[in-house]
Amino acid sequence: MSDETKKKGVSKLDAESSSLGDVNGSISAPKDGSFWRKLLAFSGPGALVAVGYMDPGNWVTSVKGGATYQYTLLSVVLISSLIAMMLQYMAGKLGMVKHEDLAQATRARTNKSGGIVLWVISELALMATDIAEVIGGAIALHLLFGWSMIASVLTTALDVLLLLLLMRFGFRKIEAIVVTLILTILIIFSYLVISASPEVAAIFGGYLPQLQAVSTKGIHGADSPLLMSLGIIGATVMPHNLYLHSSISQTRKVNRDDKQELREAVRFMTWDSNIQLSLAFVINSMLLVLGAAMFFGHGDSVGTFSAMYNALGSKSIAGAVASPILSTLFAVALLASGQNSTITGTLTGEVIMNGFLRLQIPMWLQRLITRGFALIPVVFFTLLYGGNEAKLDQLLVYSQVFLSVALPFAMAPLIVFTSSKKIMGEFANSRWMTIVAWIVFTVLTLLNLQLVFEIIGSVL
């Protein structure tokens, strides 16, 4: 045990069992200074969380939604983002106040069998999330370099080596890499959207809730607006982000015995989270706007990543602005999104495994195991379908459906814990937030079940 750990009065067992123990409390936050200096110190975890709200799983649904119903579903993107801000605030607050991540908090308050069941559900949800990220990154490599799909899938395994290398230089380096990739995606989509010349007035109008967004009647045989709305919500609010944020919010050194310091830490965590999620909201809006401005009327032609890539280079679909440059930029953004998501997904795997199972195994082995969980099914289906990209895209859609099923199992404990004064003390959710959270939980659960039934019905 280090002298620093002794001074803090933390036992060796506590240090080893803390969430992401190697980086927990590793980043100093100034106690004095300007608002902006403090915000900068706390900025970073929100970026890693925001990655999950703009991962490859969102792309197909958002672009196709715009291509089919123009700007109507922008209101769904807005509502999803507001829900995300509320849930991530709760998750980050739980980690900061209780010094527990959501997995640890859940396991500590359930029996052994219940903890194992929840671990299995969480692990499968993480695998489903990783499947979308691996497929997105692999297809991007295939489109950019012409590699075979199996070679592209296996190449994504190198992300773990990159993460292990970066961890040696401190958690701040990981945050910097993630922010850089997010800005890359933002710049590319800004260029793509500007090239598409969207109707600005129609965009702002799209953010106003419309009854058409929940209509069960599709046009020209396309999926209904309700089904696409459910897809956007299901691909946006994902369970693994709740586990991740409750862990990485603890990377800042905070004296939890000093209530004033703790209140300030929660305040800046909230600023960081909301700023980064606002950026994710902008990018998700751009995805839908791109579909509406450039592909409206060609919804069937942008149903997969490869189809989007080809459509951006086709003048018969994208119009006069179509060019190989746009296609290449799209693939680069897809690769950046995939790389970002695999980094955060691997970290979440460690949080879930340690939190629920309380395993103490080498970090490099934990990360290889969690990455392997995602690679195995993708490699299997890639070999089974002979690298057929359309089939892999279909696998991606099904993975998002499972996330819809798994969400309540992470969301319900989070609301219960953060609404309890016995657990959170003065930091418990206000009554109005608790009521809103349970309403959102009920509506999302019902809508996600509806999505599952719709997709099962379409398959059968």
C-alpha cells in the first residue's frame, strides 16, 4: 500500500475494490479558482458517456428516419437527449456521493443469485452494444481500405492494445483521445450537412412534437414513424452508459466528508455531462438532418452503412453534391465512432465484471475478456454469412432490440438508489425528478416492448 493511500486512510482492500481502481481518484480538481478552471478539471467523463449516444447503433435509424419522414422525428431526438441528461446526472451523482458504481451498488443491495442474474443481463447488454461498435468499425475499415470483413472485424481487437497503452499514461489521455474523435465526427458531419443545404426553418419546426411521430402507419411500405421513433429512443438511451458514468465520475479526487466540496463536485459533473450530451444531441440531429436533406424519398437506399456510403457518392440519390469525398468522410466518421465506442465499451466491461462478481484479476485480462465477448458473435456471424454486410447490419439491429429489453434492469435500480434519502442523504433526487424518472421508466419500458413485438412480428 502506498504512502498516499495510507494518508487517505484507505485500506488496501478498499483501494483494490474501488471502481476502475487504477484510475479512481487519480485526477486532482482545484479547490480554488475560476468557474472555467474548475469546469475544465471536471471535464472528460461526460465525453466518454456521450460516445454511447452517438455510436454506430444510432446511425442507420436516424439517417433512415430523416430519409423517410424528413424532419418530423427531430422532436424524438430532442426528447431522448433530455432523458439521457437526467439519467446520466443520476448515475454520475451516485458514483460521486456513494463512491460506488451502479454495478457495485446493485450487487451490494441484492442477494447472490439476484446479483448473478443482473450481471448476466448487463454483460449481454454490453455484448450487444459492442456488437454494434465492432460492426460499425469493421465496415468502416472495409469501405476505406477494401479489406475483407473478417480481417476488418479481427483488426478491431487491436483497440484493446491501444487502451492498455493509453492507461499507462493516465486517464486524462483517454479522455483527450475520445474528445478528439468526437470533434472529428462533429466536423465531418457539419461539412456533410452544410453540403446538403437543409431547410433551416423546417429543422426548427421538426423539434416541435408532432402526432405524426407516433403514427403507426408507414408511407410506401416503410417502417411506421412510431417504429422509427422507438428505434431512435432504443438506440440512444442505453444501459451500459449508466454503469460507465457512475464509475468514471469517481476519477476526480473529492473529499466526501466535506459536503460543500462534494456539492461542488456534483455540480461540475452535471455541467460536464450536460455539455457533452448536448454535443451528442447536435450530432444525432445532424444524422437525421443529413437523411432528410440529402436522401429524402430514398429511405430504402440508406438502410445499411454500405448503402449510406454508396448513396453519398451517387448523384441519382444524393444529387449534384454527391462525390467520393463525401463517401470517404462518412467512412472516416464511422471509424472514429466505432473506435470511440469500443474504448468506452471495454471500460464498462471491467466496471460490470468487478462490480457484480467482485473479481480481482489482472486488468489486461479483464479487458481482453470483455473485448472477446463482443468479438466472438461478430466473428461467428461474419464467417456464417461470408462477410455479407447486409446480414451484419441486420445483426446490429437485433443487438439494439436486446438493449431495449435490458434497459429497465439498469434504469430501475438507478432511480431507486438515487431517490433514497437513506442511501443518498441530502443528494437524493427531488420529488419532482423522482416522479418524472418513473414516468419515463414506464413509458420507455412500454415503448421498448412495443419495439420488440413489432420486430418479432416483422420477422415472423
